[in-house]
Amino acid sequence: MPVISVPTVIADLVQPVEGAEIVTWDVADEPSRSDVEVIVVPQGPTPFLTRLDELPQLRGVILSAAGYDDVVQLLPPGVALSNAVGVHDTATAEMALALMLAAQRELPTYVRAQDEGRWRPQQDRRSLADQRVLLIGYGGIGRALAARLLACETTVTAVASQVRDGDEYVERVHPVSDLPALFPDHDIVVVAVPLNDTTRGMIGADQLALLPDDALVVNVGRGPLVDTDALIAECGSGRLRAALDVTDPEPLPDGHPLWHTPGVLISPHVGGGGRAYPPRQARYVTAQIEHYLRTGELAHVVATGQEE
């Protein structure tokens, strides 16, 4: 009977699956069992991930996050890695929408005025309605965000790695190669792609220079997707603005110039969280265990450990 470990936060929510032994382990200390075949990694620091080769029967790792770039190099040979497909789509789309609304309607200005006890009305120069939004990354998060943006009466353009037909939200999904032609015609750019060798730094000085004045750059993917120095230069000049749930470096250290760059709104990588997370992750894990028992493999594998 395969042994599957799940973190404490979802242990009571994962349904029993006949044919599997489910144990609780947060991957933060010594393993609860040496014969674990599949581990579910909780969100947050997980020190034991650097010691996965100490689990002789390990065959699979299931993440609780959509991003996986920092785990691939830790996989022992032959061990499969699955990310949390679909678990965080809604929460991340909500956060992206919240950042856009806050930046467009200048909510930080009003929060600061409230802290100071001052009534500070000002002319609203921006809104979200009628804005042209470019979604770079059209997987689960992108589609969830497109649905919300259309309800806000925006125009949405989707971009993915390859061209494909559209869906109920967009007429067509453009390839990444179309980005230089698309940047000048959009008021808001949302970055929501995985971080890998191809996407690292994909939004740099040349790309930012193509955006129209006062455009908003929203990053809910990974910090290194956007060149931080180039973003600071454009926002610091007042030409562009940014709303970021992820940064490079991360956590953003005290005193970093991005904290005080004009027109930049920062949240501390909280987009994928929320009270909806535990039950959604538990349902996903239960489905993964059932799939593993049927097939001997995990679903949604994004990487497999390689021989050095």
C-alpha cells in the first residue's frame, strides 16, 4: 500500500482513498515515515526539500503552489513533480484584479490620507473600464482573470507560448512573438507565466519602452519575469506605473529602491492564498492520490528529476 504524506493544513480535509495510507508530514523536519512514495509540500519554508534523496521509495512530489522553478533542481533522479494546477487560479486572478483596481483608482493615496486623518478628494484620472488589457500567460490564471476583466468592461488580449484558437473570453490567443506589436496598443499588461529559462527577464527595458505613457505593469507570476532595474527606471521617471504581488529580489529587502519608487504598488506575494486554499488543495490532492493509484503516476507532471 503506497504511503502518501500530506501537510497539517489540509490533513483533515483530504478524503480517505482506499488502497493508500495517508500520513501527516509538513516536510519541515524529519519524515514521519521512511517509506513515503508521494509527498505533498505545504506552502512556505520546507527545509527537508534539500534532502529528498534520503527517501528511498520517493516517486512523486506535489506542490501546493503553481510555481515550481525553485524545486526542480532538488528532485532526485526519476522523481516526478506536479504543481497545484487550478488550485490558485481564482485567488491569483482576484489579487491581480484588486491590484489593478487599486492602482487605477489610486486607493493607496486615500489609505495614506486616512492614516493621516485627512479628507483628500482628488480628480480621478483613471478607471479600469474601457482599458485595453494584455494578458501574458493564458493558462488557468489568465482565463480566470479574463472572465473578471470582461465583467469590468475592459478589452482583453491574450498571449501564450503558441498561437491557438480563442475561447469564450478572447477571440484568439496570440503567440509571444506578437508581443512587440501588441505592447504599444495596451494600457495594462499583466504577467502571469511560469518562470523558466525562456521567460526570465521577458519584460525588460526594451519591452517597457514599447508601452504607452501611464501604462500599468502588473506582475502576479514571479519576480524575475520583469527586470527590476528597468521597471524602477520607467516608474521612477513617472512614465509607467506598476502593481506587483511578486518582486525580484523576494522578499524585497528593507531599503530597496522599489519600495519608494513613485507609482509602484507592492503586495508581499499573497495572491495565491486565502481561505479558499485549503479545501481546494485538499480536493486536488485527493484527485492526485486516486490518479496515482489507478496509473502508478502523478497527473500534471511539470518536471522529473534527472541524473547529474
